[in-house]
Amino acid sequence: MVCKPDQRPLVEDLLRAQGYDFEPEPFSEWCRRLTVEPRPLGSSLAAFFGLIYIQDRSSMLPPLALNPVPGSAVLDMCASPGSKTGFLGQLVGPDGFVMGNEPNHARLATLRQNLFTLNLLHSATCSYGGEALPLPSGMWQQIQLDPPCSGWGTVERHPDVLKLWQGDKVKPLVGIQRKLLEEAERLLMPGGRVVFSTCTTNVQENEEQVLWAKEMLGLEVDPITPFAGFTFEAPYLAGCEGTLRVDSEASGAQGFYIAAFRKPATAPVRDDEQVYETGLAADILPRHHLTMSGVDPDLLPEGEIAVVNEQAIFLQQFALDHFPRQFRWRGFSLGKAAAGEVRPSPRLRTLMPDYAEGNGINMDEPAPIQALLTGQSLTVDTTEKELGLYFRGLPLGRLRVKGKRALWSEK
């Protein structure tokens, strides 16, 4: 689930009101296992409004292994489609920060769209080769690294992966993974942690990489406590104790390998040849320009609103304080900007105030909400241009008002 802690019961109510059922996962208070699915879960209202994200059980474990504290900053080096980036964003909370880097430009749009739907205003994105990020050495305390891999652990869903990735074909992947690990070590602060994970069962991409990182990079294995609800196999090579290899069949999940490394506290930080200058070169809008019915600008995290190509982009304070000026990145898109005013996206549920009589429409059943999404409208008596849409007090989004009709429109 992707919401405030006190909203979890309401998200569950919304799912159950549409006929879904589930049970809590023992490894995280944020995760549920689906038990009843009357229609594809991706078509549910909870999925549409970004209140849940659907992923395999094993894929949820790397962010939990990194275990960032609320308010901390995390780098995800290979982020798309955004499942782990999004979970990290949930774990660090609105006072934290998550940077998702996606080297593949074709996949960058998917990452951005998912983070937008999930309403993770404290996230940002960039697109660089993960083996050469133009950021200062020793900048990050926590890094998530889920590199390209052979995907042998997904064989049940993708039977051809074993044929596609055999013998010498795996060598380029091994090389890329080592370059990424080397860059992660450079970017880590002394004492910082990186979680390395793959969805493959191939020892070359798992245990052999752990031994290489220890010997060549000086990283130390930081043992991970096994997660409840999973069965783990013993690592295939000595020296890899404390890493986790998911037993796919026994766990009812795809094969996965997870290792956590810590950079020694006494490790030196590389002297960068380039001097990095931080700062911002963009037009800034005061927060009160975001004020309109159904939006509370005080709910924005710490940062600034910039105008870029007629779009209002939220720039997180951590990024403003630490990113070099020449580093190309994008904050969170709030909506359109024109004539010094911001027209926020209808999907900005995290900026909606608590429901009160007069500030929105509160539905008790999902059917009228579903009807709005299919083009129907509601008769309203208001002079406001927008109204918040709620389900039993749970913020969902904002409706446009035209005359005396309220309707869902993302244009």
C-alpha cells in the first residue's frame, strides 16, 4: 500500500468494497497477499488512484533489506519500472527523499508515470548510465542496486530466459553488474550501505559478485535477517553467509538473491577531479500560488516549486542542497503553470486536506466513483472550480466543476 499509515484501513475498505480480499504479509506492515480477485487487481480503484502497487513478493524484499529510516535519502541506481523506488519512497516518508535513476531512456517514462500515480512528491528521477553518475563521491548513505540480470528466477512466467541467457551470453551482464557495484561503492559515504539484488538464480551474478565486491572493492557483507513468510536456501559459496537466496517453490515467489554491503567507516572518500557547485537556475513560484479548493500547499515536503516549459515541478530540498548544477534531473510534476498560477493535477491526493463538509464529495460506496471514471458526472451546488473526491474520508483525487456538474477529467 502507498498511503499514510492511518489510511491503511481505508485502503483495505476500498478494496473489500470492490470484492477483493487479502491477508497481511508477515514481513512488512505495508504488504498484503491477494486471496480473492473478482477481476484483475490492476483495474481496481485502489490501483487507479495509486494507493497500491502490484508486485511479486520477492521484489518487496530489497527495500526492506535496505531498511531506510523515515526522513532519510536513498538512491535507486536502476529504477524502472519503479516498484522498489516506490516502496523506498513509502519507507522514507514525505520528509525523506528518493532519487530513481533509469539508464534506459525508453523506460524512464514508465518510472516517472508510476511515481506520479503513487503521489511520491519526495521522489525525483534522472537518466544516466548507472556506472558513471555525475554526482559527488561519498554523497549517499543508502543505495539500492537492482541491476540488469539474466532473470532465471522468473522462469515460471518467462520460460525462455534459460535459453536466452546461457554460457558466454551472461558475461556482459556480469561485467555491467560489477561496474555498477564499483560506482555504488564510490557514491557511498563511509559507513553507508548498498543492497544488491537480482531476480536470477545464477551463481555468477549472485555469490560470485559478492566475493568480487569484498575482494576488489573492500565492501563488507552486512548480514540480512531472514524475512518471515519466506524459505531461503543456503548461499552456494562460502564467504556469502548473511546473504539471502529465495527458495522460489517453497516461498510461493519468484527466485531472488539479496546481499547487503557496508562501506567500512574508515574507508577514504575519493577526491573528485571536478568541483561541484550546487544551486538552482529556474523561475520559482511561492507556495501560495498552489492554493485552490481541495489543495493544501502546507502538505508539500520541504523544497521549491519551479516552472519548466509551462509545467510546475516540485524540487525537493535534498536535491537542491546536494545535486550539482550540471546534473540533469527532474522533480515531481505538480501540474500546469500559467500566468504565475499553478493548476494542480487531479491526481494530487497527498495535497488534499482531511475531508470536511463543504470541501469535497465523500462517497460511501465504490460504484459512483467508478461511474465518474467512465465519464458520468454529479450534480453539485458550489461556486468552486474543483472539489475533492473521497471514499469514506480517504482522499482519492479532485473533480473538475463545470456549471453545476462535477466530473473526473485529467486534461
